[in-house]
Amino acid sequence: MTDNHLGEFLRARRAALCPQDVGMASYGVRRVAGLRREEVAVLAGVNADYYTRLEQGRERRPSAQVLDALGRALRLDPDAYAHLHQLAGTTPSNHLVHTTDRVSPALRQLIDGYPGTPAFVIDRTLDVLAANTLAEALHSPFEKADNLARMAFLDPAGRQFYTRWNHTAEAIVSHLRQAAGLDPDNPRLRELVHTLTESSADFTRLWNTHAVRGKSQDAKHLLHPDVGPVTLTYQTFEVRAAPGQQLVIYQAEPDSPSARALRLLDTMHVTSHQNAV
């Protein structure tokens, strides 16, 4: 059995593409399926002999930059791109991971399938991309439930809604710092950080600590003007089909005052919408 796993992977992915897939004209008689080695080398901007050595296993230490270029040339999706780097023993960059603000219909259907608990989708900059009815009702004290960082730091409702505001603020800024490391050229992130540093001394102070922490799970202590105190735990899940998106699900302890508050909030929200029709 060969140990040339990187070369085998490159050959297989090259064979899965045809010139039309990558916008190249086809010429000559092709004895095997897929792109020629020379074509992959041109697309990646590397020397054809060097690429041949990679496939043959005579070169086993390509740089991360070369692998990024090969990933683009071979049209690798995020999972295949990460696998390419793993085979070569390098750390993936994020050049091929594109965040999208479009939430798929299947994901929207999923969050709507949680009628008794708030569920919503965010991106790396904490923009709220989609939310179910209960999540909308929970965040109704805010003027706009559009971005968790803006809501906490710039909306007057933020300091009353988040009863542990300092803890929430630190977590938000740490998340944005992590996002800046993952996607430093993100124009939306730059715009958001600029707005927050211009408008909030608290944000600027926390941003300058350079603390980094991803959003995973924690407790939320909230005060909703319509139903009173609500204590929730949350879990976040990476959306594999849309890198950069996260599904956030809040949950109250069963049969607790917070669970009853959520049910009341849901009823009030539905009734208000019915009355508005």
C-alpha cells in the first residue's frame, strides 16, 4: 500500500474535473479523464514539474500558500480543502472559506421547528441572519434585533436586557476578536468594529484587551419587560453547509419560571401579531 496520500488525493480530484469546469478550453486527445497536470499547474500558478513531483510523492512539503492555490484550482469545498492541508501537515488558512449572509430554506425550516425555544442564525460578525418567532419575541425590547454586538453596546435596551451586561460584553468582544483572526479582511467586520469603537468606550476598552473566545455554550440572564427575568442556557452549532454561520439555540430548564416566561412570551407575541392583522 502506498503512503503517498497527498499525491493520491490530488490525482483523484484532478480526475474529477474537466476543462469546462474550470473555464479552460479543451485541446488534444485526452487519454485519461479529468484535467492534465499541466492544466492544474497553470490554474494554481505553480511550476508543472513541481506539481508532478507532488502527485508522485517526490515532493512532500508544499507550503500552505501552494496548497491554498491548489485548493482553488481544484475547486475544493471547505471539507476537502481542510483535508488537503491535513494530508500535507499544514494549517488551513481561510482563503477558501466564504461566509454568506444567505440562510438556506432547510435551515430556516429547522429553526422554525423549535416553536417552544428561541433559535436563530448568526454569522462571524454576530449579524442575526434569521430567527424563529420566539427569538424575535425574546429580542423585542431592542429597536432592531440585527446584530448582537450593536444591540449590547449601542442600543439603550442592552444594559437592562442583559442583567450580567459586563459578562455578555466581554463574551461578545472576545468572539469578534476570534472572528478578526479567522477572517481579517472581512469588510463587514471592519465596519462594525469601527462603528463600535467610535461610539462605545466600553467596547474600545474590551477590544484593546485582545481576549479571544469562540461562541459555544453559556448561560444567559435576561430581563424582558413583558415577562420579567429569564435564565436560559444556549448551545451553538457550526453550519457545515455555510462556513461562518452558527445556529444558536436557547433553552430554559423544564418546568422552571423561565420556561413559563417563555411560554407566556410566545402567547403574547402570537396574540399581538393576530391583533395587528
